[in-house]
Amino acid sequence: MTPRSKLPDVGTTVFAVVSRRAAETGAINLGQGFPDYPIDARLAELVHQAMRAGHNQYAPMPGLPALLEQIAAKLQRVYGVQADPVREITVTLGATEAIYSAIQALAGAGDEVIVFDPAYDSYDPGVRLAGARCVHVPLLPPAFRPDWERVSAALSPRTRLVITNSPHNPACSCLSAADLDTLAELLRGRECTVLADEVYEHMVFDGAHHASVLAHPELRSRSVAVYSFGKTLHATGLRVGYAVAPAALTDELRKVHQFNTFTITTFVQQAIADYLREHPACGADLPAFFQVKRDRLASLLEPGGWRVLRSAGSYFQLVDYSALSARPDVELANQLIEEAGVASIPLSVFYRDPPPMQLLRLCFAKRDETLVEGARRLTAWAARQRTMA
Ligand code: GLN
């Protein structure tokens, strides 16, 4: 029997597909976002220690108190925000679970959810599984900034949720404090929550600061903000994230979380708590660490004819290939795996109605050797295109 699909148009995520093809072909993988350098050995030691010390049974459903307290201390230090570790913070299975559980908790049949395209690929299916409908507002190249008039026009009495993403994956743009003011103004008087995907909070460049909904008093009271230790600790396999929201929203989120994942791996939570206690400034070095990598990749690619759209945030970089090929981005990404031996992510797949553009997303959270070899291959491929033209 063929089951009736609830998501008939959804295939395997582009990230998994590209990583599989990169592994099969031996291509340098600048597609899916994950570091290829080792994690801090101390974190590995603490995971080992925590398991040996017996932190191996269910953690409390909202998260291990030791970790919740460390998260509260971080929010105070980074954003000057007070969050009650008992009532306002929930540890989740990566940011993906936090996003999914929040959507299920807050949107239902007949509701509308505003997302900004290019939208991270888990948002729309999550909204549809909740029985709600996504309203897509495009961010347009090259700046990928929200057009607040379009957002205003997209709001309706049925809008229950607006999903923001800053620093934005895959567009690499950031919302400013003024953007958050405008959003707050648009939502005033509406029964609408903001789900703020802020997993790249520490990867903001050129001296800018991340504008968090948590630091915006008006948005703070109507937002669920989502974060990821996988990003901050360079270990995407940890699968530990968290959601911060006022108690009433947190109560709703936890009603779903408890039946979705129930609790998150106890010894990993304990180890992260221990690590944060030992490294209270964890994350503060990330802008400098990643900006060097961003600039390195850009300086290697630009002479080869790849036009780099300077990334304002995240660990991704968009490159415009229109001087090198007229092909659509999905085809070009495939062609580059085969011909250049480099995997990248096409941008158009994150749009409901893609605007005309020829952009690929590259991940620069990689060892220098990887960036150098990836850029060398892309430069050689570009040179071949020019000789053929
Ligand atoms: N967040 C990662 C990226 O954007 C992908 C995670 C995943 O594969 N689901 O590359």
C-alpha cells in the first residue's frame, strides 16, 4: 500500500543530498554547514567524564538545571537579558527541534505563518504539519533585506507567527535594531508570536553586533528565540539547542517538546554545562575566528571570476557566478560537484518563487587547507569556462 503522504512535494533535504553526493564523488564539501576541524579536546573530555560520573538517566524534561543556569548567565552576559532558567529556557534536540516544537505549539489549522524567503528548509514543512499555512515574503538579492511594507501587507488577522532568521541562513544578511523596531511596531496589538532563529548569533562581522529579539523589550515579551550549541561549540553532531521565551509561551512549547523528544542526552547536557562554567566567555571569539575564514575564502575566489557577496553573518558566503555560467543554480551546483569537485548549495531551492539570480552558498567553517583547495578547484573550473567561451 502506498501511504498517503502529508508532504508529497518534500524530498530529502538539499543539505543531506549534497553531502551524500560530495562523499560519493570525493568532492570538497563546502555545501552543508559543519566544521571539518576538531572540537576543543576539553569538551570531549567533559563528555567522557560526565558519562563516567553517571549522568546517564533521563534529564528533567525542560533541561538539566546546571545547563539552564549556564544559559541564563550567558543571556545576561551577552544580551543583558534576565531569563528565568526554570520557567523561560528549554533545552532541545538542536535548534531544529526547538523550531519544530514551537511551530506545533503555536500554529494550527486556519493560521498563517510569515516566513522570509530564502527560508531555511525546515520551516515550511513544520508549518504545514501543524495544519497552518506559510505566507512567503521574499528577501531580494543582493542585499536580502526585508521589505517591511510587504511584511505589513502579508499580515492578516490569521497571522499567528512570524519566523525571523538573523544572521540569515542562507542569505547571510542580518536584521538591524531598526528592523526589530519596525517589526515590533507592525505586530503591536496583534495576537502574533515571533519565532526568532538566531543560531548564528555569534557569527556577525565587520564590528557589527547581533540584534537579538531578546534584547528588544517589546519583542522579548512575544518571542521564542532559538539557539544552538552545535554552532557555538563547532560540533553540529551534539544536537543540543535551546529556546528562550516568556513563561506562558515556554509552557506551550514544553507541551510539545515533552512528547516530541522528552529530554535531551543527559551526559551531553552536563558536559556543556561544565564547559560553559569553565569558559564563561564562550562564543566571544567567534566573530574574529570566522571573519578571517570569510575573508580568506573571498580573497581566494575573487581573482578567479567568482563575485563574492560579502557575508554580514552566519558561516556561509554567497557567490555570484553569472560571469561564468548562464545555468540555473541547481544545475550549476551539480555540475560543480562533477567537474570542479566542489559541493555547494543552490539558493533558489529556499524560495517559493525564486527571483532571477545566480547564487551559490559556500560554507567557510572549514580548515584553511580545505578553503584553499576548494577555491583552487573553483578557480581552475572558472578558468576552463573562460577558455571554452
Ligand atoms: N544548518 C545546516 C546548513 O544550513 C544544515 C543542517 C541539516 O543538514 N539539516 O547547512
